Amino acid sequence: SFAFAALKTDASVVTWGLPTGGGDSRAVRASLSGVRDICSTRLAFAALKTDGSVVTWGAATYGGEAPDLPSGSSGEPVAIRSIG
């Protein structure tokens, strides 16, 4: 609602909108390549990469920082177990 993220044909991501709601992805921009899918909450985003890692950004209280994932800080891709 406040920010947008688009997955481009080259598997990179472009974002815009409310900076604190995920519209500003500069802190994780270097990690937003090789992206397969994007999910969002009201004020945060998660990008699933082709290598199985996840990058998060946006408001921490809405999942923009993923403390429950290994290494847990936004901007540091972490590997997760693949489902299916």
C-alpha cells in the first residue's frame, strides 16, 4: 500500500514509494539480483533468490529485518531450506 517492489526480467528488483515501508532498498540493493520471487507485508518485503537465500528490507516491525532467520540481519542473504 505504501511501497512497491517489481521483479524485472533480468531477476533484479526495483522499489519505490514510502522509504521506511520498503520503498528504499538501497541498503540491500547489492543483494537484489538473482531473485526468483518477492513477498510483502504492509511495510516490508522479502525476496527469495534462486540460490535459496532470502533478503528482507523495510520496517523491522513488519518483517523488514528477519531476526528469526540465521544471520538475521536485513541485507545479508541467508540460506533457507527449500520447500518442494
